[in-house]
Amino acid sequence: MATYSCGRVSDMECGTVREITVGGRTLALARGEDGEYHVLDNMCAHQGGPLGRGYIDGDTLVCPIHGFAYHLGDGSCTMLPALRVPTIPVRIDGDEVLVELD
Ligand code: FES
């Protein structure tokens, strides 16, 4: 396991998402409308769309390709529960957003 910084807490507005590359992986870093940070795999479980280029709708991250929505908390798809995007635990240390990757 290695710890990587995803940026500063104060760098992202609530209700936004962006693509990040850390530890050789491309991930979707999302800040929910409640201010909580979440990290999901960037690849949509439907057809591989880039979730980090999608948008936040309530407590979900919406894929920009066909609009499938995934719960920020557990990566489950709202439309097809059998689909799930892996989530990566996030930790806040001061003003820094951190993830731990294998
Ligand atoms: S590729 Fe994401 S909804 Fe189809």
C-alpha cells in the first residue's frame, strides 16, 4: 500500500468531479454536494466511459457517455444494481485529500 495525495480540500467546489492520475491509475475524484470526498475508478462499468468527466447529481456520479449514475458511497449503479464501480477509501489530513492504493 502506498499513500498518494489527490490535492487540497480547498481546491474543489462541492458538487464537482475531476479525473486524476495517481500511482499510475486514472481515478475519478468527486466532492459531493455535502462536501464529502469520494474516489471511484474512472472507468464506467457500462462501456468504460470516463467518470471523472461526468457530473454530480445528488449523491451520485453520472457518466458523461450514456448517463448511468453511480452512488458516490459504494459505487453501485442506480439503474442496474448488478453494475458497480470500484471505490477507493479517501482520507483527509489537514487540507490534503489522500488515497491508499496497492
Ligand atoms: S459508458 Fe458510462 S453509461 Fe455508458
